[in-house]
Amino acid sequence: MSSITPDSKRETSEKIAVTIDEKRIAIEGYVVGADHYDDSFSLKKTVDGRIALIPQPSNSPDDPLNWSPAKKTITLAIIAFIAFLPDYTAGTGIATLIPQAIEWKESQYNVQKAVVGNIFSLGVCGLVVVALSNYFGRLPIIFLFQSFALATCAWAAAATSLKSFMAAHILNGLVASSAQGGALMWIKDLFFFHEHPRKINYVEFPIILSPYLGPLITSFIEYKVSWRWGFWVCTILWGIGWLLIAGLLDEPYYDRTIPETEQIPRQSRWLRLIGIEQSRAARSERRPLSVMLQPILAITKIPVLLIVIYYFLNFAWVISVNTTISIWLVNFYQFNPKNLGFFYFFGITGVTLGWLVGHWMHDAFGTFYAKHHGGRILPEARLTISYPATLIMVVSLIIIGLGVEKRWHYMVLAVFAAAQCCGIMICTTAVNAYLLDCYPGNSGEVSAWVSVGRIWGGFMATYIQLPWVQDIGPAKVLGIQAAITFAASFVIIFLQFYGRRIRQWQERKGLVEQ
């Protein structure tokens, strides 16, 4: 196998097997235009011949990059649906807080501990899933965790005491984010570089939408029936996800560094579902158990750590608004559950707008950047889109805080809460695309850590928001949060100036591997 770069020269017209060194071009810049390669005759390209495929697929039909578009689309849709469920279930817990406190004669603060525990556990789950998937394969791990998530959600719905519900809800968090934490892992296994931003946008859309859709639907449920039906709906959705995995998903991991003649042929999808074929492959390849430590090594990469901090400091305040806005609406605007249900359409509106904008913006900016930089796209260019997104979030936080403090019309809150959702949706795709471009060989690890930043930011915000607002008022609290959001943008500025050099330095010195 030989490596090909834009400035390489060949004097042969013979068709050869080609591989593109992703580790190297992550530093030098991705070149997708086939006409920028002197050896483009030997490259596999898109149907129109304009774009070089990165990475280059093998000739094997078992290679997931060679799967049919229909199979890839179905797989991505299932992953997106399963990734939607953890935060939807957590959002359901937020909406059921008041009726649970009444039923069990507990304070809202005590019931909220179950929500906080669930949110914290979701972050841990993603790291564990990626670690296990590196050795045992993607499919059996997601199937196993989905089975446990289904059982614990049913337990939460049937719980007869706060202690029982708290145990079930926290355990659900420990097993629920198998698709959410490893989303980039599946995208990298199935799709080429030029497809990544849009596919990330597709998967992140239901993830960002779910904390709003959960309270919305549950508020309508509570208006007519018991809060338990909110969790029975969650259980039904987890069950649908379990059936989709069992019936349609396949193993996407394929090691292209192993010659096709030495690959273990795929036999039965059912054997792959329970991990038997993957275990044979791991033993055949002498895959070390140390691959399960890669999530720990990933956070020692400075750009990963900085992006996690940046995302933590942005997503936290999205969740803080989501967890307290229902309390403000009930206390200050006398909303009932039905009113709250309609109000939560702000999240759906904002996230959908962010998804639609991102659907074209990320690709359009990538094309614009490549056109003005010799056909190359540096990973740091992906972060540029986060600047307008940050500005939207800063303004939104300030207006929401003032609106609640001064009792402005609730539609003001709805408009700017939707704008905040739009901003975080755009920002989410940008940071995920950046890290996937930087570390294509660690897609699962960086995905899990971005998920940790999002989830633990939400955990922190849920824990501190209510007493903080009660202490100094919503205008000051959200003003401080807006200032933190603005300050966090300097992380992006730093990475755009020094990110590439930091990655080169860490790669050259081998600090991460050591």
C-alpha cells in the first residue's frame, strides 16, 4: 500500500491500490478535490469524479464504506434515534419532578437529585461504551447497553418510592448513552470525509432536540394522566430502539490496515450481534486489551481537552435555562402543564432552525475555505462557524435574564430561548467536525469526551441553577453565564492560532502515546 499526497509524483499509468494517510493530512490539511492530486487516476472518487474519497475504501464488500447508501442511511437513522433517547428520558424526569414530589411527599430538591444523578451518569456511560467497543466491536456493545437501558427505564416507570425511582433513573444513565457517546465512531466507520459535517448535523439534531421534546410531550401527558405514563412512553421508545438494533444494525468496524486476504470473512449478522465474530477477529488480530484505555489517552490531547472545556461552558447554560424556565413560567406567568407543553415548542423551533442553517453553512464554508487555501481544509477552519453561534447565545442569555427579572412578555423568553438553541446546534456540529478532522483514528474517543462536556455541563447547571437564581436573581445569573460564554470563545481563537502547532508538537514528541 502506498500513501498519496497532492504533491506526490508517479510515472506509471498502471492502476494501483492507494491509501491516503489520514494522520498526516489531519496536520497538513484535507484535500478533497480530485484534480488537486497528480495521481488522481489511481484514486477512488465520487460518482462525478470531482471528490477524492477519504479514507480510500478497500475492494471488499464487507467494508462498511462500500455499503449501499440505503444501508448507511438506515444505520445512521437508527443511531440518531437511539442517541435521542438518553436526554429525552432525562428531560422527562425534569417535567415529572413536581407531581413526583407531591405523590411521595418529598421536596422538589430531593426529587431533583434523581435527575442530577441520571445526567452525571450519562457522561460516564459514553466513555465506557467507547472503551469496550474498541475491543469487542460496536454492535454487541450497543445492543447490550440498549437492553439494560430498556429494563431500567421500565423500572423507573413502575417505581413506588423515591429511593426506587432514584436507583432506576441513575442506573439508566449509566447504560443509556451508548449511541450518543459513540456517535462519531459510527459516522467515521460509515462515511467519507466530505460527508462528515452533514452526517454529524443529522445525528446531533435529535440529541440537542431531545431535552426539549421530553418535557414538551410529558407536560401534555401529565395534563391528562399520571406522570408514570411519561416514563412508560420512554420505555416504549427504548423498546423500539432495541428492536431496530436487533433487526437491522450491523457491525461497522473494519480494519483496513489488514490485507483483504487476511480478513476474517463475515458470516452471520446474529453472531455479530452477540459479539462472537468480533471476539474471533480480536483474537486473530491479536488486538491488545490496552485499546480500551484509548478514551483516557484522548483527553491528554490538548485540543480535545480545550474543546471539552469550551463546550462544557456553553452547553451548561442551555440546560440551565431548560431546567428553570418551567419554574419561572409557573411561578411568574401562572402556566399550567398544558401551557408548558406548548411553550416547549421553543426548543424544537430553535434546534430545527440551527439544523437547517448548519445543513448548508458548514459545507458552504468548507468549500469557500478550500477555494481560498489551495484546495486544502484545515481542521481549525471548522471552528469559524462557532463565532456567530456564540454571539447568538450571549445575546439570548442576557435577554432571557432581563425578561424574567422584569417580567417581560413570555414570548420574549420563547424567542430568545429558541435563538439560544439555534446557536448551540450550530456550535455542536462545528466542534464535533473539528475534533473528528483532527483525530480521525480516535473518532469514538473524541465523541465520548464531547458528550461528557455536554452532559456534565448540564449536570453542573442543573445542580447550581435554582439556588443561584434564588440568591441573586435571574438577570445577574444569566448575565454572568453570558459573560462566561463570551470568554469561552477565546478557546476557539487560541485553537485557530495555535491548534495545528500543538497537534504537530504532540504528534512529533509522541507525548500522547507515551
